[in-house]
Amino acid sequence: MAEKQKTALSDKNMVMRAIKDSFIKLKPKTQAGNPVMLLVYLSAIMTTGLWLVSLFFGIGDAPTGYTCAIAVILWFTVLFANFAEAIAEGRGKAQADSLRKAKKDVDAYKISSPHKKDQGTIVSSVSLKKGDYVLVKAGEQIPGDGEVVDGAASVDESAITGESAPVIRESGGDRSAVTGGTTVLSDWIVVKITSEAGETFMDKMIAMVEGANRKKTPNEIALQIFLVALSIIFIMVTMSLYTYSIFSAKQAGIENPTSITTLVALLVCLAPTTIEAAGDVDILMLDKTGTITLGNRRADAFIPVDGASERELADAAQLSSLADETPEGRSVVVLAKEEFGIRERKLSDKNMEFVPFTAITRMSGVNYDGVEIRKGAADAIKEYVVSGGGTYSPECDEIVKKISSKGGTPLVVAKNHIVLGVIYLKDIIKDGVKEKFADLRKMGIKTIMITGDNPLTAAAIAAEAGVDDFLAEATPEGKLEMIRDFQKKGHLVAMTGDGTNDAPALAQADVAVAMNSGTQAAKEAGNMVDLDSSPTKLIDIVRIGKQLLMTRGSLTTFSISNDVAKYFAIIPALFMGLYPGLGKLNIMGLYSPQSAVLSAIIYNALIIIALIPLALKGVRYREVSAGKLLSGNLLVYGHGGIITPFIFIKLIDILLVICGIV
């Protein structure tokens, strides 16, 4: 099941930074970005001014201590809102910090030229400059982005891409680029550094993550507009009440009993404020490897050629894979055992001499009792067969092309320079994916597969997985731009991924789910981690999101009803000194205007605490129409929001009087 990332509040450094930012955000320009909190901010400034005037000049229409208490409460409200916002922003900074940690300072063997490999010095990777040459051997980390100018090697790029299958990097052609932070698994390469400090792949990832910003959902925007409109109405009502209270006091020949401080506190107390995006999602983008597929290609079939039997091919393929500890190699051994019952041999059987895979030969195998078996890339086996006097048949060539067109990987097997057939390696789609994508489609969610594969391979895998569309040959920039394009068109985008190169897209997406099997950078960029590394859990996440929307609607209904009820509960007590007729509406019999306001403020604090369990648990998810859902909310939470304030504000007022506080 997907779980939330480690909370920001558990990170002491982030909390301390957020506390500092809470005070920095007190700038008027920053506060203006949230109209509702701007109201609280201005009210805090006003009451502070009233308190200072009362304290130093003795001028005021309310007790100094009362005004000070209201000012303190309002400033704490503003600072807490700033703190919450700073924590959210701290997530983005933490994501970038996580990527920076991945930039390790390693030792590099710097040489003056590719031809002088035995004449070099050990230097720090941070001191390397564009144009420098470094020699990297098996087991060593590539110190910086560059291009292979000599040699060939198998490279593990999982720390960057999230894909466990190693890749071949060699000089010349389109397979010469390497990325700093990846590891050479076999052989050696000479790398020419092609980027200056601050311009590496990882630096670009950091910049994109820091530049990624989650936008508000349509529901959030609509709710904010609604709250702003209500706040404006309440400001106008409060100003009108104060104006009429002054006029009425003069007409009655008495001092105005309603203080500015009390009305400001009343405004803030009653103004509607509401403290979820998955339920709005209509676009779901999924990284292919490790998300839709298992991440390692596995043997799916043995296809014999030129009259060889399938069992003979399986036997030779298994023998050549006994020493191959890669997931692909182990899958060949398992498939031969499952399909033909061929027992697994021990490495000591038949005096076997295993030939390891190298990036130069691009094949591996075994020699025993005068027998040679080789398994590898089609062109490498073709060269091996032809050099030994054998024939590479058109039938084998045709099968290789057919497998490649389906998005698979063909491995040709030859015995004593005679081709036996082809092993079909393919990406294995995770169980249940296709059915879950169909369910998402019914919910109106479009699925898009993201992959670095060529369009032909991507199309084949997309068709098998059952996604609606795909983006082939995807780059980090391409993923990020695609999400932003969808968001500009009003779509809400969810993204799943597992590699460091997915981090910018995950940071930009409205809902970001990182696979638990992925890199740490991907997990930091996501706001959820799927412990099972299964995209089928996305449908559960969407359902939870819709439940959150229902919960928010219920709480908003309660909040608005609550505010309306508080007006009718408190206003009669505030103004019946001026308008005795309001005494008939003071059905709660509140003791005084000050006790009414203090009771309302205390009630506000208590009701927030009381609603937290409901907000965390959520209302029960029901697949019902919007009209029926609204009716249910009005019935339960609307009535509850009206009744609750009358009961508890009166109880609090009684306690304040008994304790002698008012």
C-alpha cells in the first residue's frame, strides 16, 4: 500500500528552517498572497496598535490586558499559517538537498591523454574540468558527466535511471555518453569530461526540482474564492455593525459599549477559514521500468532455428547461464527448468570453463569437453559464428528482428559455431496492471507510459500494458514539460516513478508516488511511497483522494454552518446594550460581550481539535452523485454545524463566569 513520506515535522533541520521562515514571511507582500490570512495579519497589526496606544497613553475602548490577549492570539495564528507554508516549501528544498547528497566527491584517476593510461594522478572529482581525461575501471564510479573516448564497459546506471539492467558504453556512436555517479561493472573506459562544475546531469536535476511547483487544484481554487468572498462580506457586515453601534450610542446618550478590539476579534473568529489533490486527478503518468514492468527483462521463450530442437536450445542456454548472476541470466536457467525439466547443473560439472561477459565481446558462454557454447547480442554471435566457419542463417536474423519489433531483447545461442536459436527476453508487465488501468479509464483517468525506449518498443509495451498513450525516448526535461503542458490546460496530473531522472517530474506533479524499489531521490521528490512498488495501488490512492474531497466538503459544510450559528449566538449578546430588543434573540443568555467573544475563541480552538480525528479518518467513501452527496452533507454536517456552537459556547460562558475570568 502507498504510505506518506516521512513527515517534515520529524526533520529537526527543516522545522528550525521553517520557524525562521515563519518570521521572514511576515512581510506584507508575502501575506498578500493569501487574502484570507491577510485579513488576520491586518487584524493582528490593528489590535497590536490599539494595545500599544492603551498601554502607553491610556487611550482605548477596551481593557489593556484584553486587547493584548487578542493581539497575541492573532499573531500566533499568522505565524502558525506561515510555519505550515514554510514546511510545505521545505519539502522542495529537502528534495533538492537529497539530490545534492547523491553528488558524491570521489577519487578520479586523471590522465593527460587517452594514450597514456599508465601515467596519471589521483584527484578529487570536484576538481575536474571540462576537457579532462579520466580512466575508470571495473568497480569504480564515473566521476563526472562525459564521453567515452577509448574502451568499452558495462555500466550500472540504476542510481540515475532506476533501471537495474546494465548498459554498454563505448567510444564512438550513440552509446558513448556517461553520467557522473554511475558505476563501471566490467572492463575499463577512458572518459573525457564534458561539463563544468554546476552543469552536470545532477545539477540539472536539482535545478528542475527547485523550479517545480505544485499548482492548486480546481477545488482548492474554487474554495479559496468562496472563502475570500465570504470574508469580504463579513468585513462589510462588521464595519456596518460598528458604525451603527456608534450612531446608536450617541442617540441613546451612552458610551459605545462595543470596542474595536472586540469587533476585530469577532471578525477573525467568525471569518471562514479552512485548513487534497488525488481525487481531482485526470491524468496519470507512469514510468515504465520498475513501475509498469518488473525492471528486469526475463527469458520468455526459446525459439530454435535451422532444425535445432527447442530442448537442445534450452539445454545450451542454461549451460551458458549457470555462472550468470544477473536477473536475465537466472531467468534463463529457471525457464529451461520449468519448460523442459532440465535440472540445474553445478558449476563443477563437466570441468566447465565459463567465459564471462565483457562490453567488448558482448557475449558470454562456457567451454567443456571440447564443446563451446556462446550466448549474446545478435551481431556479436554472428561475428563469432562466421569467424569459426559457420553460417548465420536468414531465419535467425528474421526472428531477431521480430523480437526487437515487439520491444523484446533477442539473445542468440550458438554451439560449436552453429546457431541453435534465440532466447526471447522481454519486459514483464506486473500482475494486475492491465485490469487496473481499465478501472482507471472507467473513472475518467487517462494513463500515459513514460519510457526511454524507442517509439517502436514503447508502442509494443504500451499495448500489452493497456495504457492509453505513451511518451518514448523521454528525457527528464521532456517529462517535466509534458506535465506542465497538461497542467496549463487545466488537468490534474499524477506521476509515478523510481529513478533520479524522474525526480523533477515527481516534484512538479499534483500527486507524486515513488516506487519503494526506486532511488532515494525519487522517494524524496514524491509525496507518497508505494511500498509494494505496484502502480495498481494508484487506483486506491485515487479513491482515497476522492474520499478526502468528500471529507473536505463535509468539513466545509460544517464550518460555514458553524460560522452562521456563531453570529446568531454572539451578536445579540454584543449589541443588546444598544438595542434592547436584541435581548429576545439572546436565547443563550451569554453573560457579557467580552465573555461572548472569549467563549467563541475558546470554542474555535476546541472544535478544531475535535474535528482532527474526522479529518484524519475521513468520511465513508461512497460512489454517489454530486447532488446526493451535497444533500447528505447539508443534512448531517450542516445541521451539526448549526446546533453545536449554541451548546458549547453557552457551556464555556458558564465556566468563564464560575471561574471569575469575566
